[in-house]
Amino acid sequence: MENFISKLLKDFESGKMTRRQLVQSLALAATAASAASATPVPESKGFTAVSVNHISYTVADYKKTREFYMDLLGMKPIRVDEDKNTQSRLHFGNQDSVLLIRNRGQQSDANAKPTVDHIAYTIDNWNTDNVRAELERRGLKPKFDSAALPTWASFNMEDPDGYHLQIGGFVKPGDSMYGKKPGSTGD
């Protein structure tokens, strides 16, 4: 709103609009802002996603794809060991966003197109037990993933279209998985 008003004033000062047009535009903007703030926003009944944690991308040659994204978009490799020479993790942005590039399995067709295997979202205020209960209440059949413990935990499930969805969050003191090691079951 502040930028909009500033632009209106600049237009008025430079002679692009009359005083009457300025007053009308300001009155219209104030009315719209008032109406927008009075309109109730429905609260989410689920969780609040705060970032895309990672996108898992299946390709023919992860090293070639890794170099492409590093060169074109300035992504930075996270792991030096390259996960047993089958995948690479590239970090980007200000949050915990990662592009996970994986080789296709040996049984795959050599000419198969690359695919997005799954997308993982980080949600706010993670609590393993509460998240599991809400996902089960919704009939989503969550599968616990402890690979990133002790700092991050997640659940894998399918969305309504059968697409692999992963949601996770940062494990904090008080969480049932706090201090647990990768491989813990979460049950």
C-alpha cells in the first residue's frame, strides 16, 4: 500500500494526474484496504508450509544435471560424498531448499524422461505425534521417515492424485523424536 501511495504522489508531483484524480485514487485505495482487512480469512485446518524443503528429481546422469544447475543457477552442493555416487544435493535460496538429483534405477528405460519423484515441504511448529495424528485423521496413511534425525523428521504419503508428498519439520525439545537417531521408528 505504501508503494502504491508513493507512486500516486510521484505521478501527481510530476503532473501525470490532477489533484482530483489523486484524491479519488487515495479514497479508492483506502476503501479497498479497509474492505480487505474486514474480510475474514479462513484459518487453515491443517498445517502451515514455510518452505519447499526439497524437490527430488530423477535423471539419467545426476553428475551432468548437477553441473548444469550449479552453473546456470548458482546452486551449491551440500554433500561431498555424493551419496554413494548415485545422487547429489544442491542448496539454493535463503531457507532450507534443496534440489535432490538422483540417477534412475538400472531397470529404467535409457530414453525415459526425467521425472520429479516427490516434493517435500517444511511445515511450521513441527510436532511428530500431532502431525501423525492429523494425517491419520485425514486417512492419508503417513509413513514416518527418520533419515534426517535428530534435526528434521518427516512423513511420506500420497496426495489425492497419487503423487508422492513428503512433509516434515525441525524436531525441537519436547517432541517424541527429539534426540533420536536416524532409523528410529517414531512408533
